Amino acid sequence: MSGIPVDWEFFEHLRSPPAIVAFVIIFVAILYAALQDTPHDPFKSLLSLLSPKFNTEITSLRIYPIKSCRGIPVTSRKLLKTGLFLDRNWMFVDAATNKFITIRQHSKMTLIDTALSDDQLHISIRGTGTQISILAPPPLEWLQENCVLCSDVEIWGDKTDAWMYPADLTKPFGALLGAEIRLVYKAASQPRLCDANGSPELLGRMQNHHFADMMSVLVGSEASLAELNRRLAAGGHDELTIERFRPNIIVRGGEPWSEDRWKRLRIYTPGVRTFDQSLKLDCPARCLRCQVPNVNPETGVKHDAQPWKTLCEYRRIDLGFKGKPVFGMLCVPANEGVIEVGMRLEVVETTGKHHYTVAHFKDL
């Protein structure tokens, strides 16, 4: 009885250096998937391992307790479904209409500094001796005794509940802006839903936040900022810091503008957290920019063109709103936990279907 023919040449190929390298890479990918306890198949793990995006690292965290005022860098923060703890929990409103005000109308708002210590939020005007301190967060009992609950505070055309602080508290800040204003704190009695692609209709779930424009968290990329700065410098303009774009999470790594395609992210400490224990962010939309980045946060002076003009030359990429350029990704947390500078950010899933105010998250 003759034996089964054996293709010895095939086995010789398996012993070649390229084949050995391929086996090693696949083995490492499988080992990585097992150690991280991810739901990926080995081939997706292999792609993640080899991709530059895998090396993305959180280099900075920022919160902005009062909407449109100066932010605070932090090294560690609790990430809640509503965003980073104490981020945009307060805002200033017009005293006559209870309508929110921002840097868009009052560029000098960037001269209003904020700082935290223990359970206090300190609010001051840069270059002056003006400073007030309030409880952060304020207990409900204190709010009931010292503030007024208003049901008609307006932000982006929607009315929501907020606790209004006494008028005397905000007089110095109104004088800075040349307007009658009041300070309000987001009330828990009426949750404020995320908007645009973060709305229940498009996101597919109810997601609350405080006084951020559309969604809870904004992620910005150092690589994308560096690419923009190269263009600005080539045009004879000053380079910018990431603060101009007011992100919450700043990351290093990956190619410039690779964030345009993000759909799902996870944040973890290598070797410490498995996939199920890591923080997870969904990315329903790109961040379409107004001219707020034109305002220098150090001086409160708005440039008449930059960086808006340069961004418009090549970053009006979202079919949902071609009139505005894109910088950063709008995200909503899928779970809660502590986030820290130095943690890794992994791109779990990407998409080429982002479409502002139109795309359903499940279809991305």
C-alpha cells in the first residue's frame, strides 16, 4: 500500500525566516488577547498590536467647572456617565433672560480662573484681587437654603432646572463682562440629555450630562494639534496650545487626525485592568468647531481669523455640517471609574460613517 504523498517543499517553506516571524507575531497576538481578556479574535488583536494607535497614551486631563471659564489641569479624576467629576457643573447666565453666556459673546470669560481645594471651588479674576469661594459640589440642603431653583434656565434653546446663586455673588464678574449675569448650578431634578448624535434617538440610549454643549467628554489629540501648528507656523501665525480647544482628555500617539474615525475606545492601565474592568467611551460624533479657539485664554483677546481660517481650509470634513471645521471627538462614557494621566487609550473600533446630527451610533 503506497503512502500519502508529502509535499516536503511546503514544510521547507514553513522553516523559512518569514514564516517563523509570522508564527511568532500570531502567537504574540493570541497571548496578548488572552492576557487582556478582550472579546477580540486573534486577528483583530494582531491589528491592534501592530497599529500605531495602540500606543496612544493620556498625557493630560482638564476640567472646566464653569462653562467657558478657565479650566483646571488634573492628574486623576472620577469619570462619570455625565462626564468628568465637576466638569461644567456651573455656568453664567444673562440675569434678564436666564440664557447661558459663553466665550462666543464674551471673550473675557477666559480671564475668570477656577481652582479646587478640598470641597471648595475658588473663582477669581486674573490680575485682580477678586475671588469668591463656593462649595464644590454644594450639598442639596445648602442649595435649598441659599439658592433659588429655576426651571427656565436656557442652553442651546432648551430649558432645564438649575440652582441660581445670589446676585451679589456675581457682581464683580458681571462688571468684567459689562453685563448683568448670574451663576447657576445644574440641578439633579431635571436631567439634561446629550444632544445631536448623543441624543436618545441617535445614540440608542438615554445619556445625561451637565452644561457641556452637546456631549459629556471631548477628546483631543496632540498629534493633530502639532500638524495644525505646523500649518500655522508656515503661514506666519503663532502656534497654539491644546487649551484653545477646551478638551477633557488629551492623548499622545497615533497619526494626525486618526481620531476622525474613532467609534469605541477603552482606557486602561496595562497589566492591571482586563477589558471588562477598563473604562469605555463611545464616540458618536466629531467636534465641529466655532471660533472659540480664536480666543487667547491668557489675554481674553480674540484673533480675527486664526486658527479658524486655517482649519476651514482643510478640516471641513463632516458631511453633516460642511460649514464648520473638525477638531477632536465628542464622546459619552459607557461606564464609570477613575481615569488618570499615563493610562493607555486603545481604539477598539473605527468607522468611516460619522455624519453629524444624522448617523445612528449602531449603524456606524
